[in-house]
Amino acid sequence: GAVVSQHPSRVICKSGTSVKIECRSLDFQATTMFWYRQFPKQSLMLMATSNEGSKATYEQGVEKDKFLINHASLTLSTLTVTSAHPEDSSFYICSAPDFSSYEQYFGPGTRLTVT
Amino acid sequence: QQQVKQSPQSLIVQKGGISIINCAYENTAFDYFPWYQQFPGKGPALLIAIRPDVSEKKEGRFTISFNKSAKQFSLHIMDSQPGDSATYFCAASLYNTDKLIFGTGTRLQVFP
């Protein structure tokens, strides 16, 4: 199947700082990517849809000024957690649909810990 | 209407047995139903997926059964192995959106 990568795999930052997470589709182009958040032993919660060349669309209750999304190219989307606080600590996962197969593939996730 | 209900929450199966996980949905506009496997600390990996025009799809030891009239679908893992121990998520997406709605997950433990 198609491959989606994320960087970094884990990051620790201090409260008040910003953190950027990258999501790349390695062997296919993705005009759309999705960002999820997952708390321990819970399901994936969709945060936003990243659209290449246009603004991201956010799910209800997700602060767009806190979670900045930029879809810079057909293979790269970034999520920036601004002014991070301990409650932002979570597992962040991106996904991208491969339109050649109509399947959706997930990245390996990024563990964010805010101290 | 956007929910996907998944059961059981956890499942313990003996090696070689059959693991069965069930999901149900309400929205008839859903047209794509994938199953994902997730190991601790990793992203979900696509296992198998089905569309409503097919009632069953089999790939190796994994089979999806789909009942359109009942709005239910299930994952069967034949000859379950300890390496299958993971959390399994069903999902559904609306026609032409690619946005996935996930079930709550099932933690499967396969004992030797």
C-alpha cells in the first residue's frame, strides 16, 4: 500500500512554545490530508481536513488559531500546535487518501508531550 | 446519524480461533467501510475495506461481511494468532468526501 510519513515521531516541548508536525505522502500525491488526535485507549478524533491550495476546514470544537494547518504541496501538510499547553499532549496522526486506489493511509503518528 | 457503533470493546480469543468484531451505522450515505489495525504507539494500518455493492470480501485470514439492509458490517479473523493482538477500528465514509468516521475500537488479545 501507499506510504505516509510523519516527522517527528515524538516531541517534548515546554508550555507556551509552538510545535510543527509534518505529514508527507511518499509515493502518491494528496490534494487532501486529514489530521486526527488520539487520547490513550480511545478512538481517533478528526481535527481538520487539510486542502492543498486552500484553507483547512476544522471540525466543530477545534480551535483553528491553536492548530494551524498548511498544505504546502501535493505531498506535504503541516500541523502547528501554537502556544502549547499540557492539555495539548496527545498522539497526533495524519492520513491521506490515495485516489488511484481510493484507499486512505495513515502516518505512524507523533507523540506530543507538553511539560 | 454520523456515528459508527462498534462492539465488543474488548475480545479475548484462543490461538487458532475466530475473532469477530461488529459495527453498525445509521447513515445510508456511507459508501466505504474500511477496517484498521493499530498497535500501541503506531498509526492505524489499513487491513481490508469494502463498498456496499459487495456482501463479502476476503483477504487472507481477514474477511469483511457486509449487510446493507441491516446497516451492519463485521470483521472476521480466521485462525487468530498472538501477533493479531492489537486494537481494531471500523470506519465509514460518506460518498465523495473521504472523511472517515471511526468506531470506538476493539482491543483484541489472542492467547497461545
